[in-house]
Amino acid sequence: MNLKDRLIIALDLPSTEEAEKAINAIGDAGTFYKIGYQLMPVGGLDLARKLSSQGKKVFLDFKFHDIGATVERGVKSVCELGGDFLTVHAEPDVLKGAVDGKGDDTRLKILGVTVLTSLNQDSLSRAGIEMNIEDLVLKRAEFAAEAGADGVVASAKEAAAIKSRFGDALAIVTPGVRPKGASADDQKRVVTPADAITAGADNLVVGRPIIAADDPKSAAENILREIERALNG
């Protein structure tokens, strides 16, 4: 994998104008961008098409969650955007619908969301889930593998366990990544870029530490250097 493609920059911004300003500021340090709920309804889909046409990779963080047939139809439509990653919730019916909707599209990869990095054990308990986080993540990763999904979204804190059980059968995309000294913001299970790579993550999702930096390009390059050092041991 190209080193720069390992870093997915989250465009969690209120408008496509601000997103494009960030992209221009990052320049050639960025090759892979995430578009989620904030941008989706205000031009995010058109931006996804534009980035794709420019040769960039696009992570569509839509977290589909509905009956399988509805998800299948939604994913078929998403294939028209030219995205590289698409998230859905890691539940069997949802995953099956997504994989069926993808069909023979060789570009789009389906990722099952396991447990959000903004949640911890107490968060799960309040929701009535008493299973240990790692066990729950592995269970949902198992659902993804069984459905034929391409990977999972999971914290680096569970990445080693996923890699140990599934090897290269599932790509691991890790949000909640913060350079040393950066604010955790609303994330609870955070790790540094180096720790995430060492744990087995394939791609790291980083937003605010880059797009809110005084020099977004330098911020991205610093993270890329940290990833490279971790890959080289």
C-alpha cells in the first residue's frame, strides 16, 4: 500500500468550500479523504465525485444501518460515486445487504463498524450491553468476515486481536487516532499513529489534528513520517 494512502484525512467540516480549502492547504500530503454526515447533505456527494475524478481516494463514512434489502439498494447507488471505502454497521443482515449491493464492483470496499471509538465499557453498560468491548468487537468482526466484507472499523486497542484472529482477511481502519499531545476531543479510546500501526491497523483516520492545524500540510506530513517509522520497526 502507498504510504500516503494509509492516512485518511477526515473532512469533518460544515461546507464543501471549507473542505476544499483544507484539501488545498494539505496539498500533495493528502491522497485519501473521508466524507461523513456533516458534509454529506451539503454537497459532500458531489465533492466525493470530484475528488475521485482527480485521482484521490474517498472514504464514504455513511454507516448504513437498515434492513438488508434497503442497504443493498443504497450501496448500489453509492457505487456510482466512485468511492473506495463505505461503512455499514457490523450486523449480519446489514453486512449481507451491503456486500450484495456492491456486487462485482472491484473498487468499493465494505467496512463493518464494530464499536465506535467514542464509546468505552461504561458507555456499553448504559446501553444494556455487558459484553467486554474486545469480545464485542471480535464478534462483529466475525460477522463482517462471514458476510464477505472487506474490513472493519475498529479502535487500535482491538486491532491486534482482530489481526491475530483474521489475519489479512479483514482490513482494519482505525479512527480515534491522535498525535502525542493532541486533544482527545470526543474520543475515549485513542492511540497515537505509531501505536495504531504497530497494533495492526492498515489505515488511520485523522481529522481535527490536521484540518484544524495552523499548517495542515505539515501536520499531515508529520503523521506520515510517524506511520513510516512504525512500519519500518
